[in-house]
Amino acid sequence: MRQARARLKPLTVAGNGDSEPLSSASLSLTDYSGRKRQGRALLLSEWPSNPGSERLAEGEDFRIVVLSEPPEGTISPEEGVVVVAPVRRLASATVTARDPTATYSAAEQADLTLSAKNIELLRQGSLLAATSLQLTAKDVFAGGKARLALLACDLLLSTAVAEYLSPIAMALSAPDASKPVTQDRLEELKQLVSAISDSGIGDGNSDVKKALEHLSKLASAAATEQFLASAERIYPNKRTLMEEIYMLRALQRRPQEARELLSIQRFIQQAVLPSHEAELAMDRTVVLEQMTFATLAIEPQRYPSAKASADSFRRKYVSSYREHHTQYWAEMARLHTRLWEAQPHTNALRRMNSLSELGPPAGVGALTAYEELVELTAGCPLISGVEEMLETEAVCPDCGLSLDQTAPTQRVDEVLSHIDRACHRQMARLSSSAVQQVLRNSNDARVDQFLKVVQASQLSSLSDILDDDLIGYLRRFLVEGRIETALRPIFDQLQEGVTPKVDEAKTAMREVSQLLQRAFQAAQRALPPAETTVR
């Protein structure tokens, strides 16, 4: 256990019930998990007769009550409260406040100023709490000191452990009364885990494998802190802890029904329902509540009726799913056809994007989304045979379609619209006077036809004539035009018989090299593979 750091300071406290505190002090410490916790230490003449009067106050994590005399009869402290009872009545004693700025380690702290005789009476006394403590009165009051911070840490740790041992004890014993909440329950849990592992009953089932791994870690924890750390990490929901124990119990006693229940639970968990299937969703909720391992392990007589409800839900669900699967892929086929019809535009855009001289490529994201949609809408091999595949699966084993999933009609509309706009943006660039002037100097009939289509903004016609050969011509003429512009000052000086400066010549040649490099890179990056088709 990590060493506690604690601080005591004075605190005035009103009386609780019929027992007025002789003295009280606040206590702050860091618990087993590193969290800051606040509590109180009280010295009372006797245990209050009013039940629950010593319940923790708001903002209080724990309370230590030191009695000045042994209690009469049995007392039952609330959770989070520990009572220190002396072996016989103490002499006059009070809780003495320490320097509020001083911090003491739990090993050295003596929170009560008591005579050696009184400390000995407490050491010979007993500790009473709602949970089993690891420390005894002899540990807390050893060496003539009152180590209340150490006691508080043990109380917090024991309380946290009990919050997990209690459901473990309940799940192992139900429907019989739970056995005492002690470490012995972990040994029982270890035996159950070993029995299921050795039998091989749940081999091949991922849920059983996970439960065995989780519970084995818990049952084999070497120390209390290790157990608690594993429990808090693996089982933030204690209901899951209990259900996994019930699963192993059911596998041990009713293996056939347990394996059947595993299959039904998997089916129901996969059966995601849309909001408009309200009646079916209600049926699913009822089945989930009934088809639990707690029911099978504790009340097996209820299992047949619960299974009947599950079978009824399955029939209704499968009927709805089959219809949805057929309609969904019919709509996807229509969308696939639209994408196929738009392929010439996408190819034209890719080719125009390879003309680096036009500027940055347009519609790159839309082209990527187009390819994803082409693959997504390609179809399901089980479009006409999914009926035979839904006996144990809640979704199509090939496409994984869920009942709440709809065809991406709006997404297709948006992507195709973006591609069209990107095409028109590139055509506008091609219509610029500078580009037009360069291309007209090519004296090529195909280029002239291309220019007319661009000027008329005829996207459909552009897709027909803009093949790889034409884009190669255009790239060549555009690059040549830029090279000519870059070298013109050098050629003008050559014509006039003036020797160009070395720096000017190097700059021009460097620009030419960059132009060629960008053109090659753009072509390799943007041109579509020759065999790319949508089917």
C-alpha cells in the first residue's frame, strides 16, 4: 500500500444524535489510487443510539470514531465509518489539533494525544467497520502512537475492495444467500475459471474467452491493490462482472443452453434498429432483459419463455432485414449506374488536372470520394440469397448492411456536383487568353476542335474528345509556351549579338528544368490508368 500523507486541523462539530463529540479533527490524505480524500476523526463518549446518525456528511469520504468506553451490545457502523472501541473505559482524552501547516506520514503520525495507558487500552480493543479491514487495533496503536491516517487508508481500500467482492460473492452463490465478503471468494472464482478452461466448453467463442481472461486476472491478483486496480480497469460496470460469472456458471451446469444463449445474445447485439422500427426495438429491449446468464444460472425455469420471445423477435427482424437488404442494393445499383455515366467527366477532370500549367488541380477530394463510392455501390453477392444466410447472423455476412443504414444518395449527388464544378473551373482556365494564344499556335486540327468545345463550355463534348493523346499535345504546347517565355530574354540577346550574363542564363535554365519536372510529376499523378472502368 502506498504511504499515506495526511494533515489534521481543528474542526468544530455539532453533536450527532444523542452523543456529543468530545473533540473532532479533519483529516486529509491521499488514498491507494492517488486521489485526495477528506474525512474526520471523532472522540465520542458512547456510540449513538439513533441508527444512521453517524452517516457520512456531504463531502466526507470517511470517518473514524474513537469511543472512550466499550460499546454496549452490537453496533453496525455505516459504510465508510470505522469505530475504534477500547478494551475498557479511557481516562479523560481529546483529539488534539496539530499545526495545520504541518504534514506527517502515516507511519509517524500520532493523531490523538493520549496517555500511554489509554493508547494501550485502544491497542487491546477492536476495530468495527462494515467491511473487513486488513489492519487490527494492535497495528494502528502500536508503539504508543495512534496512526489514524493509516487506518483511514485501510478503510478506504477495504471499502473499495468490498464493492467488487460483494457482487462476486452474490454471483457465485445466487439464488442462495451470499457467503461472507472475504478474499475466499476469489479462490472460489479461480476454481470456477479453471473448471471452465479445463473443460473446453466455451472454446472458440470470443465472449467466453474474454470472460475467462478478465476473471482470471481478477482471481489471480497477488495483492489487494493489484486486485482493485484490475477490477476498476476491467469492470467499471459491476453488472458486467456479475454477468460474466453467471456465464461461467451456466456453461458449467447447462452447457447446451448456455451456448445457445451466447448465439442469441450475439444475434440481438448485432441487430441494430432504425428509429422508425419502434415496435421491433421494444421487442429487442425485452429480449435483452430476459436473455441473460443471470436468468439461466439462477432461474432456469424462465429460460424457455425467454427463448420463445427471442425466436419471435428473430423472425420479425429477419423479415424486415431481407426486405431492407433488397431495397438497399436496388438503390445502390441505381447510384452505381449514375457513377458509371459520370466516369467520362471524372477522367476528363483527371486529365485536365495533369496540365500543371493551368494551376493547382481541382476537385481532388471529389475524385477520391468518387472512387470510394464506386467501390461502395458495386453490389452484394448475396443480393438474392441473403434469406438463407440469416439463421445465426443478424446482418449479411458479405456486405454487413445494418437495418438502419441508408443508401448514400445525397453523397453521390454532392460528389458528382463537385466534379462538374471542378471540370468547369479547369475549362475556364483553358479559356484564358494566355492559354488560348499558346494553343492556337499549335496548328493542330484536334487542338482547334478542343478550343471550340472549351469556348462553348460543352462538358459532354469535352469528355468525348479529351483522350490521353490530346492531353499530351496540350501539355506539350503549354510547356513549350512557358519554356519559350522563360528563354525569350536569352534568345533576344542572342539575336542582338549580346552575350547573356551567366546568372541570367542559369536562372532561365533552372526555370526550364522546373517547368519540365512539374509537368512530368503532374502527368504521372493525375492521369487515370488506361484499364480503369466502372462496371
